Amino acid sequence: MSSTALGPAADTLGGTVAELWRVVAVAPRGTSHRIAEDLRHRIRDGALVPGSLLPSEAQLCEQYDVARGTARAALAVLVDEGVVEVVPGVGRRVAGGDGADRTTAYGRIAADLTEQIRAGTLAPDAPLPSEATVMEQYGVSRNTARRAFKVLADSGVVVVRHGVGAFVRSAES
């Protein structure tokens, strides 16, 4: 195909199809698998610990000089293997850990309150801070505060009494 077959675009770029294709960098076959293997090694070596976020697609693109599709394919391999999990709206993180999602605001709040309970700062049957207090203290929305309380209730750490508040679960309950 000659540059005339491409019309004005080839003339503007100043070359034939063969010359234009030499300019376009394409990752060699298997690059996504090599990226996945590199990330697997970083996880095994402890550079990426369970619960920690992986580099974003954009960061992987820059680091490995690849297209976003190649980076996504590498991450998809790790997700399929169960090595990595997707956190909607946040990114991908190494699977495992303590189960508390510390990458989200509600996860951090739940982890912080759980730590206060374990340390004895919040005693059994004691009320947790109100939603309004949590909103002010952590700078989050009411929905985020409620999600944190739900995480705590689902894990059995607190009891939510509708219309009254959330309380540290006592030893008897």
C-alpha cells in the first residue's frame, strides 16, 4: 500500500505504511504474562504484602512501557489465579490479610474502631461514637460512617440497636 492509498493522513505524517508502522511500538507477545510473573515475584518476595494495593494500570503502563490493554491483561491473569482481588472504585490489591479493607474509608474506620475495642478504649456494652461524631472525626459522609458500622456489626464486634446506636458487643452476647 502506498502513501497515496492512505490519502492525506500519510502525506501529513510524511511516509509510507511501512514507515508509519515502524513508528508504532507494539509490545511483544507474552508481555502481559511477563508483567504478571514480575508482580507474582514481588508478592512472593514480600514487596507487595496481602492487603496492599498494586500499582495502577497507568503506573504499570509507564513502568513497563506498554499499552493499558497489556497492563489490564497482566492484572486479569493475577485476578483469575486468586492472587489479586479487585476493590471497586479503588484498584487491585494482593489477596489475603486480616479481612478488613483498609483501602476504603469505611474499612479504615472499622479497623480503627476494632483496634480501640481490642485495646480496651471502648469497653463491652459501651456506645460507639455516633454517626455524626464519626463523620466529623474522619471527614467522611454519613453513608461511609454507616458502612463502617455495618462492617463491625457483620463481623460480630458490635451490636447495632436501631434508633439507639451501636454498642460494643458484650462477652455474654
